[in-house]
Amino acid sequence: MTNNIYEELQKRAEEGKIIRLGMIGFGRFPSTFTVQIDRIPGMQLVGVAEMNPARAQKTCDLMEWPKERYSAASFEEAAKNGTTCIIESSDELIKSDFIDIIVDCTGNPYAGVHHVKMACKYHKDVIMVNIECMAAVGPILNRMAEEAGIIVSYAYGDQPAKMCTMIDWARTCGFEIAAAGEWRPYTKGDKELPPTDIVFERFGYDVEEAHRFGMNPKGYCSFLDNTKGAIEMCVVANATGLGAPDGGLHYYPSSYENLPNIMKPVWDGGKLSHFGVLDVVAPNDPEKGVNVPVPGAFRAGMFVIMHTDDRPMMKDAVIKAWYPMDDTKCYSAYMLPVHGIGLELGVSAAVMSIARKPTGASKYFATDVVSICKKDLKPGDILDGEGGFCAHGEFFSAEESLKRGAVPMGLSEKMKIIRPVQRGGLITWDDVEFDAQNEAIQLRREMEALFKQEKGI
């Protein structure tokens, strides 16, 4: 990441070269960024597109914005007065000449495809908080963006973008990447977890309060049933060219200090099927549940496992850097203990505007998130998407996904099962009825055909 970004923002502010943002979706994630946007020089939230006006109003109230702060009648008025214009149409937001960067916070892959296509047409850079979309069709969206001369970037602060930065840092230092990943709470069997009150109990939340605050059990279930972890590892792999381990994500329990002993290949005494993969470790004992923590683990942390040769001087240099090391002294770990989610999103907007670089982009189709049955499915069953009753996401190599004709988890919702698929089975295109005219599905099928040809499959 480029240094001196803050100084550049100050300079832009003095020169009146404001980075003008337009946000699609205005719920929890964007509010953690916009609550302090007025404290960031050279940056303004000019417009918001939110289909639910009551939701937008609630977000403004939570941020304690006075009504005049978000009541601009047009984007032009907002840009001129330093305020925000809120509308319902995302298309109108993208078309505006008074907005430079679109921030997609929808979490909807179908919407994300449309937004990127519109951004290509109207020449707007895009920050994709919507990593669900990037996991499903990111590689082809990135090619479309490059052809249009725009940037489609991951959102800094969310784990994937920060992990991309860590991997780039390690490679720039001369290390090989044996593995990278994140800690994620996991209880054995949760890949088949249903979106019921049990998901709130897993998080330690009061069930009655969860209902009172309108918390969505599907959303929370996707964090526990492997889907969200698979999505995050997929987009990092597709930005860095790293791969997926055999058998999906594993959730090996580990402290920070012990990571180099576990997250290395089996031939060197570790757990990994091969070198250069993304995987998830558990900050708890999966056999006993999320309330039995592993000492020295970081619940929201990210890590990279670095490999060096066995020259004594090289080993000594790493030892003196105080990185945790394995027993061979050839593998070491570096980690970040937390991520700021929306709090750090402004970094992406600044880097894109000043350095014309993304903070993570889907440059490769190295891995995929496929759909695995949580239970036996029969003809007529309707898939209910991420965090649902029917299926969970799993982390596959792109080659395996393409060879087996896997349905991507992010596009599976509302597809109809047309032949039986057993519990634990992979859902393929031949198993479902789908809308072949939908623009997101058409783009995904186009991407599959393109990469099959490029990969010789």
C-alpha cells in the first residue's frame, strides 16, 4: 500500500479535488465508515442509493446526522454543499457526474454484477464490499473493468483486502508463501448448521434480544457454516494466485505461536496438503465448541506463513525478527490481530484515487466457492442461498469446480433441485433448474467457458 496517503488527501482537500463517493446499500457496514467520513480530508459521501428509505433514515439517526446533512435534493447540490443526497435508484447514482467511486455494500451477487456493468459503462471505479459477488464472478468482472479502464477493488478493513496486503508485504520481503488465512470460530458439525436460534446461541447472544433487534439468522449462520470463510479465502486466492487445500477448509485449532508448526505441508511435518494455500484455523477447540478458546489465538485475526531456505544466516535473521517459527526454523508466521471492517474502508477510496491501484482485485480464477448439501435434497426443493437450510459453501480449486460443473454458492439461491442430491454432495448445474437469461448467471457461465478454454479443461 502506498505511504503518505493522509498527506495526499490533505493536499487534495486544499486543492478542492474531493474524492466523491456514492454508496449502494446503507446498513451496518457502510455506517461504520460514514460515521467518521467528515473527519477524513478530501473525501465526501455525495450520494446513497438505498431501496429501503426507513433503513437509510435509521442509519442517519444512528450516526446522529442532522436532517440538513442528508437532505440534499440532488447530487449536484450535495457535492457543492458538502452534504449527502439519498435516493432509491442505484442506476441513477452510478450515472451521476458528481460521483467518482461507487461503493457496493449490498452483499447481493446479482446486484453486484449489474452495478459493475453500469460502472464500466459510466466509467466509475468500484469498491466491492460485496465479496459474495467477487467470489462468484470476480475474475470476469475484473477483466471487464480493465477493458473499461476502471478499478474494481476489495474493501480495505474487511479481511480479504488486509490479507492481500499482508501477502504482498511478505513476498516483497523475499518470503515464499506457504499458507495464509484467518482465525474463525468453528464447532464440529456446523457445516450442516441450520439458520435457527442456535446460531445466536453459538455467538453467545441472548435469543430474545436477537429477535428484538431483527438480527437475521441466515446471515449469522453463514459465518458459522463455513460459507463466509470459504468466500473470504476464495477472493484472497483469486487476488494472489494462491490455492485451495485438498478437502476444503479445515479449522485446525491453533495459537499464533503454533501456526508455523501446523500451517506447513505434511512433508515438513504440518497439516497442509500442499504448498501455497489459503485455509482457516479455529481460535477454539472445534470438538468442544466456541466457548473453549485456544490460548494465544485471535478470534478476528489474519496470518501469513512464510517460508525461507535453510541457510544459517537466513534462519538467524528471522529468529532475530521475533517471528514465531516452526521446529525446522524454515517456516515463520506474521499476523494482524484485528480488522476494522468498515472503519478502514476509506483507505481503499484513497489508494484508488491517488495511486490508481486496488486494495485487492480478482486477477485470477484460482479457486471457487461451491454448494454442498446440508441435507438430502429432492426434486422440487428450492435452494435458499448462503446461511440457509439447504447448502453451505465450500472452498474448491477452480479446476475441480469447473471439471465437476459446480453451482457457485453465491448464485444458488432460488434455484430448483431437479434430481436427488445426497447430504454432503456437490450441487452441479445438472442438478438444478435456473434462469439462463439472468445477467449474473449468463456472466458466470461465460466465465466458466472462458476459463475452461484457458485452463485446457
